[in-house]
Amino acid sequence: MFAIIKSNQFVKFLPENTPFKLDDVQYPANWLNLSTPEEKARLGIVDVVYGQRADDKYYWVSEDAPVVDGGVVKINYTNTPKDLFESQSNAVNATNAAAYSLLAPTDYIDIRNLRDPEYKIDWMLWREQIRNKAQTYVAAITACTTIEELAALPAVQWPNNPDYVAPAEQLPVA
């Protein structure tokens, strides 16, 4: 994204691949992509640089007004932490829902295994891994004492089911 500045003040945004009019001159949609940095600078067109935007799951995020700084337009965000208890509850619910969606299609295996303990043992072990992973992640969520800790938790890496076949590496086309 680009912006127009005049007298070191923000004027307006210029989205790429969009025609625009400046000083009674109509510019085509591809002008920003084809022009040189010098051509843009002559017209007062500068880059837009975005600050760090926090995750909407854990923060109320609002965009600050554009500011001209060092020849670029900067857009920063105000990130206000959400309620820790509510965010933890949402994260626990999402983790449990993900585990349930992985396990539900194979619930019959647990039932069948009651009669035949050797039935699909690899699937039984996988199901146990899913339950353990969910339990461990829920414990990590509830151990967080700040929103920053909760937001920093890595995404759950669920184990692949026993029928999973890794995609073959793509060979380069000659």
C-alpha cells in the first residue's frame, strides 16, 4: 500500500492495482507497480508501514491514525488485552472442540476395542495421543497468568492418524 503526503502531512491512501487521480492527472491501475521510487517521490507517494497488530483472539485492536515519519506513512495499533479468564475459557473450548472433531469419526474403535483388545491398536494409541495432547495443552492454557503468556502459546500440533501418508516431495520440472 502507498500513500500521498504533502508538506509532510498524510493526504490519502493509494491501494495497488487501483487507478487514481492526482493534480488533475489520471494514472492507470498499474502505475504504482511500474513506476520507480524516484517517480513516486516526485509526486509525494510513499510506502505505508504497518506496526505490530496483536491477535484479535486475545486483544481488542484499534488502528491509530496514519503518521508521517521518516518519509513513510506509519500505521500503528493500540492493543488492549481482553479478559484473561474469558480468553482462557475460549482457548480451552477451542482445544477440546478440535480434539473432539479429530476423535469423533473414530469413536467406534473404542467401542469395538472393548470386545477385541487387539482391534486397531495403532488407532487406539493415536486416540490416546490426541486426548493427552489436549489435556497437556489445556493445562498450559490454564497455567497462563497473563494475556501475553496465553497469546504466546504455540498452536497445538496434533499427531497424524495412523493412515496418514506424507505428501511426496515435488520434484522440480526440468
